[in-house]
Amino acid sequence: MRVTNMVPDIEYSMQQSQQALATAEMQVATGLRVNRPSDDPAAAANDTVSLAASANVDQFTSNVDALLPQLQTADSAISQVTSALNTAITLGTQGANGSITAAQRSSIATEVAGALTTVIAQANASYSGVYLFGGSASSTPPFVAASSTYNSVNGSAAHPLSASTALTAGSVTTISDAQTGDTFTFTAKAGDTIGALQTALATAVSAGTLTAGTTATINSSGHLSIATNSSTAGIVVSSNDAVLGSMSAASGTAVANTYAYVGNSTVNTAQVGDTLTVATNVAGNNLFTTGSNVIGALTGLISALQNNETSVQIGAATTAVSTALSSIGQQRVPLDNSISEMNSQESYLGQETVTLTTQQDNLVGANMAVAATNLAQAQTQNQAVLAVAAKVMPQTLLNYLSQPSA
Amino acid sequence: MASLTSALSIAMQALQAADGGLQVTNNNISNANTPGYTRQQVVLQETTPADNGDFVAGEGVTFVGYQSVRDELVMAQIQSQTSAQSGANASLASLQQIQPTFTTSTTDIGTEMSALFSSLSSLATDPTSSASRQAVLTAGQNLATAFNTASSTLTSQQATLNTQVSQDVTQINQLTQQIAALNPEIVEQNANNTVENGGALQDQQNQLIQQLSALTNVAITQTNNGVTISTGNGTALVVGPQSFALQTSAGSNGAEAVLDSNGNDITKTLTSGDLGGTIQTRDQAIGGLLTQLNTLANQFANAFNSVQASGYDQNGKPGQNFFTIPSAVSGSAAGIQMNITDPALLAASSDGTAGSDGNLANFAAVQKNALPSGQTPADAYSSIVYQVGSLTANANAESSGTTASLTQLNDQLNSVSGVSIDEESANLITYQNAYEAAARVISTIQALMTATMSMDTPG
């Protein structure tokens, strides 16, 4: 073959060799074999999926980190409740002793009331502003001291509210009953009046949601008055109805040692693994009222002691506290399980992160030994190409012809 | 018997032949680096000898002319490879600009999508936290922006390619005009000079055809009226002295269509050359990516909106749309926006209480469940990334492949038609020597003639 001009071939070789050098340099500099999707389309595509999985794992780890202290706080609150209950049982056993005086029982009752205060404080425990035992109503304390009577702010003797007074559609009025442990919720529909609220309340009384004797009447000052006639249990009423102008406890009607649960039974969950979710709160009614009846048992014991009841009656009240203690022990099991699940999940997520990082490295990472060898080879080849160019390009017949003749 | 005069005539012819050789060598050296130049060689012929009866005496050399040394087959292969290379380069240049948008970074769609799901998962640990709620809205906004950016990268690339279509068509029309104008001149020249093989005019026309091949795929046939050129589907561009101009016309979607001189749409038949590559990239590659991107944006936004609607915001009201999205799929990636801006409006609650996070699990499910397209959002995005990578890698492979093959073909053509400076230098010496020798013969004959003349004048 006739070779006329070597420049285009040399240029092409230089181009190729410089490209190989640039690629090798890029791989060594970034540590990545795939820097753009076109470097390996399938690997780049799989990498995006793997990165999404990594982002999830990172978030699950953060969730565990955020939730663990919260659940541990809840668990330690329950521990303190347990120890308060143990104290109350010891005190109750002392109080049941037939040889002690009424004055001594009264003083024991005060000590048991102290234990109740501890239990309420723990039941209203919060972590970073989140009340742990209120269900999803986590922004206000879930256990509120109960009163026997709540009056509406609006209404007056001159302009009394009446059964025919219309309520605001969509407004919510709730009555939390300390005795039943239940909450009655009335959501006003369009056209509903105070009369409708009264009817609904009466239905709730017959259904047992509210203690018998709970009523809603218009008092002599023209206010709506929601009251219970029980001397041992009270209620907590709240309303966002503009017509009622909210409800507030009538002064002097507080029922000693009674607390109503104003939270709900919703349990929130958070994801800490692809298929693993854990409960992030415990509904307080299960732990302290309807479920274990911790508060009711303590209130019962206090009242038995204060009333200087018989040893048998005080003994029965103490047994109720013991039952509450063993019940709360069972109720905390799911919480303890969540904590231990999260602990093991944390180490699993740590391994998962390593697995995914390895996967990503295999997909798009450069094998540094290979990359460094490629770079060295590319450099050598580039030098060779340049050396050849330097040797070949000035080579023409004219060089020889133009040499001075001797 | 041969005479001194006939010897002088033979020497004169030898001088002319050497002169012609020098002329060709000179021209070859001058054009050694001229693009499209085909080397010429001198055509010499032995002069028909005179029969003297007793013997046949040589009558010297006849200088016939110059001839361009061509290889039509390799030329045709180069033209076709040039078309393929330009098409691949047009695609590659455009796709390389799109690629960064779909490369994993801190702001690509895949990363922003993960960030949105992470922010929702984080909110589950504290559903009333307004900082966490705001983080979800910010992540949603970032994802919408990532979709908008990707869409605008694709559409602005389409717009650039659209301009390129018009420019290419203008250039094609100029070239076909010039090629057609050369046809009659070449026909006439070939009729007058059978030896020359087209010469400089043919070089010029070949060079123009080469430029035309870089713009679009063409079929070339040689006829008695010169070259005939048509596009891939047979639409005539040049016939004899006449050229047929292509036109462009903007379609309803704004894309420029290419029409032949009769007004027929030939856009889809243009498959290679810069014009073909540009059209294919604009309509198929980027068009396909846009469809995928719009589908993902639309289905993702609708999935989020229906989860919002199934939950309650912090005011206990059913959730409003999370994203604003056009009802038509096309334009979804460009049009996706956040609908809610108040963190309280995020519908995390499943029961209407402000502290519930029951609906967040439904948001998380969007990540795992298949969209109506049949793929999860992450898989749908990874398909787009694969598509971008694969299109770019293919264009790159085609570009390198055709470059290598063109280098080879050019070597082949140059081995026939290229000028070798070394060869010409050697030829220069050869013709110089020949000229000097012929001149010596003339001076010898002159001396002999002088001697012959002076025989009558005794000294």
C-alpha cells in the first residue's frame, strides 16, 4: 500500500491515547468507574435504585436514633409507676392492719396520695415536648384533674343559652369521665342545637360511656352546665364551639385524687425497616385507666384509708392496686419489645448500610489497583505515541536531499 | 534514415514531456495539503515510430496530458461513513449535554425523591413537629424543581436541535445548488478531454458531495449528465444541471418538519448525517425521554395527591393536593409544583387528630408500590437513567466506530489519490534529470549542426 501522509493516522492515535489517558485519570481521581450514565448504563441505573435503598436505611437509622430515647423515657416512666405502686401496696398492707388508728390511716392515705401524684407525673411524662401516653393527642398532658362541674363561658342571666341554641357546625365537645375512663365526643352537625348535645349525652350515660348522673343543663346564670353527681369521680370537659365559648371547671368542684384521660387510643407508628414498624407511643388509657386501672385502684385505696374502712375493705383496695401492678407489667411488654427490636434493628441497619455501600462500590466504583495499572499503561502508551510522532513527522526525503554536499 | 532535424524534434518532445512532468509535480506539491485534492500524474506515450523500410526507428515521446488518480468505490464508502459519523456526532453532542441532569448528584430526581420519602419517614417519629413538616414541604419543592429542571434541559435541547434542522436544510440547499452547477461544466470538460478524469472540477464537486454527506444520507449515481443525487427515500436533490431545494415547516408541536420540493414530508426518512442525527435525537431520543419523565412526574404527583386526600391535615380537614399537576401527561414534568405551602396542611393524620401519623405509612407505600406504569418510582427513574446512558453510550460507540473506519478509508483513498511529498521530490529529480538530458541532446545536435554547417568553409 502506498503511504502518502502519516499525519492523520498519528493524529488519530494521539486522540485515542489521550482519551484512554483521560478516562484512566478520571477513574483514579474520582475513585469511580462510572462517572456518567453512559460509562455503564445498566450499572448507573441500578446504582440509583441502590442509592434510594441507602437513603431509606439512613432514614431508618435516624428514626431508631430519634425513637429509642423517646421509648426509653416511656419505659423508665412506667418503671417509676411500678415502684410507686409497690410503695402503695406496702402502705395499703400497713393500713389494713386492724390495730392502727384512724389518724394513722389518714396519714397513710396522704402517703398513698403522694404515690398517686408520682404516677400522674409519670403518666404525663413528655419527651421533647411530646406527651408519651396521650395517644396521638400528644401536645397536651393526657391526664387532667377532674371536677364535678364544667360551665360554658358564654351565656348570661339576661341572655341565657337554651336547648334551642344552635351550635357551630363541625365544633367538637368532649367529656372525659374519670370513673368510666371513657371519653364522650360530640361533633356538631349543621342544624344541631344544645338540645341535640343534651340528647347525645343522655344516650352516652345509658351506654355507660359516662357515669350515671352526668347531665347537661342550663344553670341559673344562663350557662350550659355539664356536671356529674358522683362524689368520687369527676369529669373533664372541653369544647371548641364558639357559641359555648369553651368550657371551664366551676371553682370549688374539683374532685380530689381523680383524673380524667383526655388523650385518645391512637397508636402512632414509625418505619425502622423495610418491613418493620414500631409503635412510637402508648395510649395512656390502656396503661392507667380502662386497661390496668392504676389511677382508679390508687384512688380507691386512698378513699378506703381516709374513710377508715374495715381491714377487709382496705385489704381489698390494696389487692386492686396489686392487680393494677401486674396488669401494667403486662401492658409494658409491647413497649419493651419495641425497644429491644429497635436495638437489634440498629445493628441490622448498620450491616445493611455496609452491604449497600459494597453494592454501590461494585456497581460504579473503580477497582483502584486496576485503575492505577490502567493509568500507568495509558501514560506509557501516550508517551510511546508521542515519541513515534516526534520520530516520524520530520522524516522526509527533502531532509536528506538538502544536506550540504561535501 | 534519421536526420538531425528529426533528432532535434525528438529532443524537443522529450523536453516537453519533462516539462509536463515538472508541471504535474509542481501542482501536486502545491496541493499536497488541499482538502479534496486528487493527485495527478503525467500521461506520456511513445510516439508511433516511422517505418523506414529497413528498420523501425523510435520517434521519441508524446506528452498526452495529466490525469487525476481516483478510486470511486472508496470515495462512495467515505461518503456513507461520513453520513453515519455526523449523525452519531450530532446525537452525541446533544445527549452529552443532557447526561449531567440524570447523573447522580445532590439535586437529581432520584436523590430528591429519596429525600422526600426520608423526610416523611422522619416526620413519623414526631408528627406534630412543624420543623419536620416544613422539611417535607421543602423536599417536595426540591423534587418538583428537579423535575422542572430535567424537563427544561430536555426541551431546550430540543429547541436547539430544531434550529439545527433549519440550518442544515439551508446548507443542503446551498450545496446541492453548487453541485448541480458543476455538472454541465464537468460533462463538457470530460467530452473535450478524455484523459484528465475530471480534474480540478471533479475534485471540487466531490468535496461538495462529501460536505453534503456530512449533512444527510444521500444516494449518488453517475449519469451522462453528471452526478445525480437523491435522499435516502429517493427524493431527488440534484439531476443534471438542476437542483431541488428542501424546505422546512413548523408542525403543530413546534418541531420543524423537512419537506421535499413537492411539499411531501420526508422528515422520518432522514436517518443519518447531521440532519438525520439531529432529527432522530430531537424526536426519538429526547422525545422518548420526555414522555417517560412526564409520565413519572404525573403518576407520582397523582399518587401523592390521592394519599393526601385520604388523610387529614393538622386542622382535622381532609388533605388538599400535595402537588399541582397538569391534567395532561405531556407537560407534567415542566408543570409540577407544590400545591400546599403551609406545613399544617400536610395530611399526616389518618383519624383527624393533629398528632396522628397514620397516613404517613400510605405516603411511604408510594415508594414501594408500582405506579400505573407498572414500575415503582425509583425503578421508573432508573429506567430513564438507563435510557440516557444507553443512548449516549451508543452514540459514542457509533461515533468512535465510524471515526476509526473513516481513518482507515481515508488511508485507503490517500494510498491511491494522496500526494506523497517524498514521491514528488523523487519525481522532481527524475524530471529535472530528464530535462537536463534532453537539453544536452539539443545542445549536442546544435554542435553537430554547427559542425555540419562549417564543413563548406575550409579553414
